[in-house]
Amino acid sequence: MIRTGIDVGGTFTDLIARDAGGGLVRLKVPTTPRAPEGGALAALEALLSGGTHAEDVAVVAHASTIATNALLGQLHLELPRVAFVTTAGFRDVLEIGRQNRSAVYDLQVSRPVPLARREDRFVVNERLDAAGNVLQALDVAEVDAIADEIARRGIRTVAVGLLHAYVDDGHEAAIAKRLAERLPGVAICRSAELVREFREYERFSTAVVNAALMPAVGGYLERFVAGVRAAGVAAPVFAMRSDGGMASVEVAARQPASLIESGPAGGVIAAAALGRALGLARVLSFDMGGTTAKAGTILDGTPEIATEFEAAGSTHSGRALKGSGYPVRFPFVDLAEVSAGGGTIAWLDRAGTLRVGPLSAGADPGPAAYGRGTQPTVTDANIVLGRLNPRALLGGTFPLDAGAARRAVASLATISEGDVVAAAAGIVAIVDSEMAKVLRIVSVERGYDPRDFTLVAFGGGGPLHACAVAGDIGVRRIVVPVLPGLFSAEGLLAADVRVASSRSFLAPADARAERALEAAFAALQATGEDALAAQGVAPGDRVYARELDLRYAGQSFELSVPANGLAAAAETFHERHAARYGYAVRDETVEIVTARVVALGRTANPGAGVVPVGEREPAPAPPEALLETRPIFDGAALADTPVFARERLPAGTALAGPAVIEQYDATTFVAPQWRARVDGAGNLHLEHARA
């Protein structure tokens, strides 16, 4: 039976399929931005037309940026008009927010416009206290009047969020049920179904974002599944969530806000699996695609997970700007991201200074070398430098116009007195510096020494730039996986079904909280167990992990730690606080803020191709592996450099840079002072001479 992963990226849509015996099919097709399911289904059709039988497909795992694109206002993905029903007196919570300023010194800074307009925010006269006691009962007649007004305005999606519903969601459930009865066909979601935690602003915002995304994401998933079924594939379809776990498409359609970071998560999960297989305790994932570059931290085989992010927010040098987006209280793989990819456009500002990004040529028109665009991009610069095959990509199936790439870069050569190669080198140097910043964010700024880490480089451009960005931050070891350009799709096959259930639990972390905390964990585990069962996970494949969000008394935000007893959790909290902020106060009261159970449904990942099968004695590359020698920029000048075919490099091959290693889905540049070797599974290990 064949497991299939399909990852929709900004430039290419990747498919990888593996069977139980390790057989592999790999495909890359252009992404279709206006209808992203088109590229995904085209990849599936290519798989089936290549000899794979539809009835042999066991599962289809999918990742897409559809939710992010909708929030960013992509054409043909317009967000619907959203109604919001809340407790009287809290109508303007979405507007007031936390008063964070994304630009502290900008007097004209603008906050994101609420997704539910003020006139579409309705209130009901109900009230619970913080213990869940009813202070004012719900009047169903008020709900009926609101339903009539929603119908009159033609609103098709509604969010319900009430004060203290995280303690008792009875009123929320009653409102949602009544609205569903009065408004057939209208999408309805409620805050306590998504987040059982205090902080009403974040909970309300999550519900409204979720409601806004339900039509676009639900429609997309419906079209994708319909296409899968039309192709004759009856296998279950799963979607990648922001936290790196899989969810059935039925669950994903009800919780589209959990998919906002779906696209980038797959690569981190694959990097974690590779790190575990290679025995690497500390890994930095580096994913450079067509439009962005992303970095994440993996400790002891587990990616760092954050519990909240701001959707559609702005970034500065890879750092998210608080107050610039819409808070979403869902777990997500904690990544730093910068607009730096193969399609990132280089340009000159008014002062004549070379700039790279943030705009991207994307899949359409793409880099100048693709034959449709004219603006110079990072891909065009790499072609001019000789590092990318000047004739074709994807094993020769994707032709390039090297002349167009050179002409595009030449338009910027005024900065280098007409020297096109120097202009291209400047473009690459700038983008390398930008990408090194995001690696510092996920290492140095989190209290980690990057010299203790191994960089796993993937994406279409990651291996091409890995030596430069690693050297910039002091990393001396790099691993390039067997299929770097398809690695995010590989991660879809390695991901487990994941359900994170949480509940606010405000109490000091002392012995008095033990019994109540145990009861809370038991209830949360039961919730996770039911959710896994509903998604078809067998009892023997279910695993549960407990977590606590802790803080010092008086703090406003918290850190997540494993819940292996309160004393151990508190000590771990002190250690992580010291690593993150530079100090720990062990005589200060530690408070429990949230209890969480992560329920995992383990999935098989046959023939993942990451486990070494033993080292080989170092040997030079065989003659048949040498494709050609061509002029390549080595950091100082163009010089004749060997170009190798990766599939012809056997285990044990060792070679020194400068060199280029080409394969179907990516190109690796081994810089001067770096050496490369191939392990027993075909992974490429790069080490600096001073490692």
C-alpha cells in the first residue's frame, strides 16, 4: 500500500509516494496560485498515470498555504462577511485587543481591521462568573432576534464567543445550536470548541479567524477531496496542521485556523525524523523554497512548539511584530521566516542601493529564467554564478533561459560598474545574510549556541545556500537529506495525527494542586482519545503526553514544559526561563496557567530512507559521477568547478569543495573549505574544515 504526501508550495507543488518496501515516486509540478488544488491534483494524476494504481493508495496527506493566502487577501480567496455573537459589554474586545503597537515610534501605526465589523458584532445579555456560576441566564429570544438580523444581512459565517465559556460552555453551545436551527447552511463555530482557555481577546480572535476561514478552506478541501475521489482514490485524506500533526479533512474543515502554518510544518517534522534517525540531539531546520526561507529548532528529536501566533501579521528581519496580525490560540511549530526564496526579486532603491525582497516573482511569472518574467531574482543570480544548471532543472524536464537570467541581473549591474557576475554575487550575499538572521532568531535569541547544532538544509534552495548561512552563524555541520526539494512532502508521511486539548488551570504549582490537576489531565486525555478514535486511529497507536504552561507569579505570559510531576515541571521551567531570558528565580512562586494533553496517533512511515545502514570507508567520487566541469563562482571569482550527479555518488563518497552536486529536486553547493561525504542511506553530510 502506498502512502502519498502532496505539499503545495509558492512555486512548485511536490508529491512523494512510498510503498511498504521502500519504493519511491517523486514529482514536482508548477503550483497554480489561483486554484492551488489544481496543481495538487495534477501531481496526483501524474502519479496515477505513471503506473500507480488508485486502489493501492493507502492515505493521501496534504499541506497547503490556502489559509494563510486567504488571510493575506490573495485574489479569488476573499474572506466572507463574519458575524460575531458575544456577551453584552464585550462587543469591542476584538477592536481593543492588547494595545500592542507593531511600530512603537510610528504615531500613525494602524492596527489590523477586525474580521467582524462592529455593526456585525451582536451581544446577548448573559453572564457567568469565573467559576462558571450563572449570574444572568441566557434569553433565547435575543438569540432568535440576532439570527433574524444575520439572515437579513446575508451573512454566511458566524463566530460565537462568550465571557468565561472556557469554564462552562453551556451558553455558547445553546446559542450555536439555536443559530444552526434558524440559519441552515450558515457556518458556525464557537470559541470554547477551539480554545478552553482564559484571555477572552485571544479566544474570541481565534473563533473569528476560524469562522472567516471556514468557507475558503472548507471549499478548497472539498474540491481537493472531490478531485481525489474522481481520480479513483478512495483512501482517507489528511491535512497537515500548524503544529506538525495531521488531521482528517473533516476536522480540518471545522478548524481551518489550525492550518494557517500548514505549509511550513511538514519540513520541520521531516527534519526531526531525520535528526532522530541520525542520533542528532540538536538540529536547526533550514527550508528555502521559492518565496520564503524558514528556520526552526529541534531538541532531542522534538520541534519547538508555541501555543499562539498572529495570523497575517508583519515581520521584521524574521521576527513577528506583535500587534500586527490576528491572534490565534492554536499550537504551531515555532518558526522564524523571512521573504527570501528562489523567486525573491532583487531591485535598486532610490539611492541606487541593491535590495533583495520582500516581493517575489512566485510561480507566475516566476524568475526571468523561466521565460515569463523579466525581473531579476535569486534563482537568476545563481544561474549567472554557475551554481544552478544553466540549461534545465528537474532532471532536464524544466528548461531555463540562461540568457534571460543574465539580462535580468545585468539590469542591476550599475552597482558593480557593469560586472554582471559581481551583481549576482551581491544578490546572493544579501539573501544569505537575511536567511542567517532567522537562524540566529531560533538559536541565539532563544538561548542556544548554534555551534552545538547541525543544520538540516532542504527545500529547492536550501542546499544551495546552506554553507553560506551555516558559516555565518558558526554552524560547522550540515545534513542534506536524500530528497531535499521534496523534504516537506516527506514530512507529511512522517507526521502523526495530533490533537492538543488544553484547559486553563490557574493555581500555584504546589502539592495542593496535584489532585485537581490529575482530574483535569484525565478529562483532557479522554477528549483526545475521542478525537483520535473519530479520525480512525486504532487504540494501540495512541500515545499521550502531558504539558503545563507555567509562569512566575505576576508574569503575563508563560512557558510550556513537560508535566512529569509538579516538582520536575517547575525545575524544567526554571531552566527554560534562564535559557530564554537569562535568569531564574527559584524562590519565587511558580503558577500553573494551562494544563494540556497532546494525543498522538502514530502513523507508519514505510521506507523513509533516512536511517543509515552503516558507514563506508571514505572514497573519491567515481568517474561516472562527474557530469561536467563548468565555471562557478566560488566566493571570489568564476573558476572551473566539478559538477556531480548525486544519484551516482555511492555511500562512502568523500569530496572537497568547491563542488556542485545536482539531483532531480535540488542542487547542493559545497563551498570552499567545506567537505562532503555520503552516508549509508544516501544523506549528504557537509563539514567545515575547522569542524
